[in-house]
Amino acid sequence: MERMSMVKQPLRKLVLMPDEHIPLTRLALLFTVAFLCGVSMRLSIPFLAFSSREEFQTSMLIVSLLTVGFFSLRAVMSMIAGYLAEQKGMLVVLVVPATILNAAALALYIPLHSPALFIALRAIQGALSGLTWPLVQLVVACLVPSYLRGRTLSLYFAMGSLGLFLGDFLYYLVHDMGFEVGLALSSLIYLASVPLMYWGMRGGLPYAQEKSEDSVDEENVVDHDLKIVHCVAILGLVNNMIIGICTGSVIYVFMREALGIGRGDVALVLALAQLLALIMSYITAWIADLFTEKMVFIVLAIIGMNIPILLSAGEVTLVLLALAAASLVQKSLIPLTRRAATTYTRRRAMAVAEVNAAMNIGVCAGQLLFATLYDYVGLATVSLTNAKLLLVPLSFELLSLPYAITLVALLRAMRKSITQ
């Protein structure tokens, strides 16, 4: 059956209809949770990374396992969480205990002070986070009408990003106080989010069954909608292989060794990058809501493909731009992918879980590849047009080809879903 092209309705995009109500209190609580947990998790990462690399003299591969263990278990558990939420409706039952245990795991780093135990605890935290954050994102998306999901999810992730900024800045302030103080502070901050999480997750999902204005006909849901979700998941995987080298534990060690700057300065540069990206990230989701997601996907892809070149320059200013670009792509792509996952299919919980899992796997693959190459090649450079570029980050430019192919497939699937 032919569908008419969607006509833009700016007033509809900005004003609630008379029969619509948004539970702002619950949204505010969940936004605060994202902020607090962002601060806590970001504060702990440099303590673990620098302790593993410099105190225990581990390889970069071991350092990368701090992130890989976390994201791989989070990928697996996010799929399980999506299934349980979809089939059993188990939201508060899963999320609140997982949040409490995550805070406890942060405290356990203090007595269990060794790289192997660090990796094990990070994996446990990843599993607990996999049970938590896909469900929180699902609730946030389903608390608002579909035409507000992009901006709402963007604001939710912006609060988390603000937490990441403050976490890095907090490390800059307290890193001289020692490992024990830093991890104790991280655990307490995470624990403070528990009551907010409980009250934010309680209650119904008023817009869980709402179809988007640009969603496809019911008989085409299984065909085109799931094809879009799969393309989004693959795009997220490839994207995160590239920008994953700018996140996690390895980037702290890489910057310290490649740029020759102190621990606190590394965190400060990362904090500034987070702040720069945060300023721009909400705009991209706003454009996606008011105009078209396709253009935003294209712009983010172009930015993402150039990140390895900037990072390979080995200069503080260009590395800062690379980190800001990576953070911008991540902050903008995450709400866009979650919006697609909750708009183009009826199986919203599983769709969010699939996208989450794919992006987590992408980070893991990127971290492992980067760390392995770094252990073998180190800070070796290649000369291109009289400029010396670091070989390891530059090699990730090869991922631009599968990135572009996946983007084209996604855009075609989105166009087909509108015309059916």
C-alpha cells in the first residue's frame, strides 16, 4: 500500500497535544542518574588504567582488557535484559539490584588490587551495566511521544556526557590523593544514584505502543523495520571500532606516552574534549527530529572517518580535536540509534538491546586491535606529505570502507520503509 510522503508539521514537533502528558519527574530522576553514574564510572577508569600500566608494568593489551571485559559482558547482558523486559516486564527488579552491586564492585577494587582482579571486576560491572542501561534507555524513550524521542534521548545522553566531563575533571583534581580515595569516592557517587533509579523506573510506559509518524505499515514491520534496526546495529559496530580507540582505558595510556603529558593533564584534555562535544551533540539530534535523520547519519560518518587521521598526528591540539570529534559522533549517534530502535519496530526492548550489543562489540574489537598493534608497533610513524603520523591510529582509517558501505545500506533501507 502506498504511503503519502510525510509533511513536516513544526508546531506538532514543538507543542504537546491536549491528550499528551509527560512524567517530567521520572525523566528528571533518570537524567540525574545518568549524570551521577557517568561521573562515577569516568572517575574510576584512569585510576585503573594508570595503575595497571605503570604500577604493575602490564602490556597495552592487558590495559585494553579493562574495557573489553566491561563491554563484552555488557553486550551479552543487554540482550538478556531486553528479552526479560519484553517478555516479563522486569524493569525495577533488574535495574535497582544491579545498580547497588555496581557500586559495591567499585569499592572492591581497593582491597582486590591487581590487574587480573581489575579485569574480573570490570567484567562484572559490564554485566551489571548491561542489565541496567538498555532498560533505562527504553524507559526514557517510552516516557515521551515518538516525535520527542530524539531530543529527549539526546538530553539524557548529554547528562551522562556531562557526568563524564566532570568525572575526568574530578580525576584531575584528586588523582594525587591516591587510588583508594579515588575508588571510594567513585563508589559513593554511584551508590547515591540508587534511590533515584528506583523512583525513576517505577510506573508505566505511557508511549510504549506509539507508532512514529514516519513508521511503516503494520504488514511491513518484520521486513523493513528490522532491516533498519540491523543496519543501525552494524553501523554502530563499525563506528565504535573507530571511535572506540578514543575511549576506555587505552586512550589514557596512549595520550600519556604519545604526548608525554602527566596523568592529570591527560584527564583534563579528555574533559575538555567531552565539553566541546557536548556543546554540539544536542544540535544534531534536534536536526534529526525537525528535518531528517539521513543527513545527520551522513555528517557523523564523515566526521568519524577522519578521526584516525587527527589522532595519528600526535600533537595535543589535533588529538584534542580527534577526541572531541569522537565524543561528538558517539553522543550524537547513540540517541539517533536508540530513536531508530524504538521508532522503526514494535519489539523496542530487543531492538535497543541489539543496537547496544553491537556498539559494545565494536568498542571491544577496536580496543583489542589498537592494543595489539600498539604492543607490536608502539609509537612508530609513517611519513605522508612531509608529515609524520603515528602508524597505529592511522591504520584505523581502513575501516572507512565498511563504514561507508553500511551507511549506504542503512539509507536505502530507510528510504524503502518510507515508500512502502
